[in-house]
Amino acid sequence: LHVDRQVIGCSDHDGEQAYNLDGEEMWFADFIKREGVEPQPPFIDHITYVDGTYQGAEANQHVCKSNLDVSRRAMKDFKIED
């Protein structure tokens, strides 16, 4: 049994997308260098992600930031409880 996770997150100024397998990071989007990084150790069978994975991560960031905007507008009138 393996645990496979995809993490997508964003803020106004930053974003993240990564794929993990059994707690090990297998791929992440480097939005500064504008490329995908596969930080896998040399002693495993290397997993290569398909062409377009980084472009998909960029698209996911646009969706995430749009959803963040919608959530902020929807919750602007909610009162913060003390």
C-alpha cells in the first residue's frame, strides 16, 4: 500500500504544487525558475513526470488564486469571533 499525494496551495504572492509518494517529494514546481524539479535520490528507479506537468501546475495556480479571490469576497462580511 502506497500513499500518493498531490499538494496545491497559493497565496497572493506565492504558490506551491508538489507530488509525494510515501512521504517523499517526487516532483515540485519551481515557479521562480519556471520548471518542474524531480528531487529523487539516485538509489531509486527514477520517476519522470509527463511533458506539460509544469504548465499544468501554472494553470492550477491561476485557478487557486481565482478561488482565493472568490472566497475572500464571499467571506468579507463574516464577523471574526473573539
